[in-house]
Amino acid sequence: MWLPQNLYERLPLIWLIAGVAFISAAFYMTFTYEWSLWYFGAGVSCLVWSATLYMVRSRQHKAAMAEKSQAEAGE
């Protein structure tokens, strides 16, 4: 599945915002409702996924930049 470049670059931020929204909703419901625990779990999952995407893309970006600098040095 191919995503547009601007959406692909913003996915970690979108997941981060979704996670904060879910956790905020869980606190708003004051954990007395059954669904508030599900919202909290979904929020934590979104935050973990956001951090994972950010770290993986950061490593790939660093590797691509190192490869590009090596190719330029070899010319």
C-alpha cells in the first residue's frame, strides 16, 4: 500500500495525537466506566506505535544519509 509522501511523513505525529486523545478521554471518564480502561490501553498502544515508527524512520534516514555521503566521497 502506497501512501502520499506528506501523509507518510506525518504518521508518527498522527499516532501521537490519537494516543493523547485516547488517554485524555480515559481520564475524562475517570476510570469508573468499563470503557475507560480500553481507551487508556488504546492510547498507550498508539503512543508506543508512534515512538516505534519515529525510531525506525530515524535509523533509516541516518543510514540513507551515510550511504549518500559515502557515494559522494567515492566520486
